[in-house]
Amino acid sequence: MANDIHPTAIVEKGAELDGVKVGPYCVVKAGVHIGKGSILHGQCWVEGDTVLGENNQIFPFAAIGTPPQDIKYNGEPTRLRIGSHNFFREASTVHRGTAQGNSETKVGSHCLVMANAHIAHDCVVGDHVIMANGSALAGHVQVASYVTMGGMCGVHQFARVGARAFLSAGTLISLDVPPFTIADGRRAGLVGINVIGLKRAGFSQERIVALRRMYKEFYTPGRQRAEAIATAEAIGGEDVKLFLDFVKSSTRGIVHPRRDIDGDNND
């Protein structure tokens, strides 16, 4: 499929474009591969060993595939792999991996990375993730699918965010956020199960009730970890298992409920 490249754009020899529209003053460096149906709207920059799938859109002043902001990086060959149907809005940034990590940053499909958001080196981001304006992932962060991050959120290096979690605007994460939960605050604490998000995703009332019950049982004050896990496991179900598997695999520790919140989200 033919490309549509504006005469002011610079597409280096060695870049592979398959049916891509490249707007004015864009720069696409050698080594980049961009799949068909993608649009570079103008004045954006794509470089490095960077592969984007189909139907991605990159907006002005976004920088995709640039070197990591890591003082240990010494020019080693590293990669960025991005799926399809993503939006990278104005001035967003996504960096390649580092040799000290897994040499690769990965972003899934159907993600919305809003203006001024940042995905650092060696991050792994799932599908259908929304990062609102100014939110940022430090190096080596893992974000599972269907996570929503409010504006100006920050996630500490090596932390994980579980599937369908919601981070309120301005939340700062230093520990792992379990699946299905809402995290909130400068020193993040949980405020309950992400009931509204689960309803919008089509979760049945039965599944939501089981998750809310599990949350209350797991976070009952005074329970030791083993007892909390055993009590939650007794509820059963794949959603509960996903939550508990995440908790058991955590090496940083998990975010706990805020002390000023009694119970889970009832919306």
C-alpha cells in the first residue's frame, strides 16, 4: 500500500512504512517500521528499533522510540514494540528498553496515551490502557490490560498495576496495585473495588458482589496475610483467583486501604 508523505517530512532510508500517512515536519528515522493505516499527524518524531502495528495515530510533538532516560544506558541496541489502534497524543513520550532491563519496552493495542504522558524504558503495558494527561510510568513498570490512570498519576519503577484497576487523578504509586481496585492519594491507598469500571465492562452483578466480598474479607483489619488469603480463596471464582495470584506474586508489597475510608466503593 502506498504511503502519503508530506514534502516537509523526513523519512530516512531504512524506515519501513506500509500505507502510512506522514504529516508535515515529521521525522521517521531508519530502523522504524510502521504498519498500514497509521497516521503521523505532524511534527512528531519516531526513531530506533521501533515497530508499530496497524492504525496507530501519533500527534504533534510526540516522541516515540527515543533512548531511555537512564544514566546506565550506553547506546546498546534496544527495542520498542507497539501494537495496533493506539493513540499517542500531543507531546507524549515512549522510550526504548535498556540492556539492564529486558532490552524492550512493550505497549499493547487499543491504548490511549494522552497529552504529555510518559512511558519509560522496559515498561510492559497491556491492551485498552488509558493514561490521562501528564501521567507517567517510571522504568520497568508493568500495567495490565484495561487499567485507567487519571491525570498526573505517577508510578514508581518496578511497580505493577493489576487488570481493570483505576488510579485517581494525582495518585502516586510506589507499591503494587491489585486488580479491580481503585487507588487514590499522594501516598496511594485503596478506596475499594472499581465497581463503576466493572459495570461498564459488562461484569455481572454476581461477579461484582464476589469481588466486593473478597475485598472486605481480605482487608479485614488484624488478619495475618495467610489467613486473609485463605479466607478470600474460600469465596472462589476466576476474578478472585486473579486478585490473589497477583498478591502472592508481589515482591514490592501491595497497596492497602486508606485509613480514612471505611469499606469499599459502593457506587
